[in-house]
Amino acid sequence: MEWLSNFFNNEPFSIAVPVILIVSIFIYAARRAHIKHVERIKKIDETYNIRSTIYRK
């Protein structure tokens, strides 16, 4: 564990590593939320198209 304490003793790394980690987690969460949102919108759109074609006939 001495290598880890030596790594974090350097001030730029001790700040940059946690910031990069937190930003990466937020990017991952936002991407997953966007993908789920797109899937929901696609499902709603498909349902709407089916219902609108049924009522036109």
C-alpha cells in the first residue's frame, strides 16, 4: 500500500484522479438514462402508430 500513498502524495494526482472518477460515473449514468429514455419514447411511438392505424380503418 506504500505505492498508493506515494501516488496520492503528489498533489495533482490526488485531485485529478477522484475528479475523473466522479465525472466518469456521471457520464455513465447519464448515458444509461438517455438510452432508457430513447427506448421508452420508441415504445410509446410504436404504440401510438398502432392505435392511429386502427382508428383510421
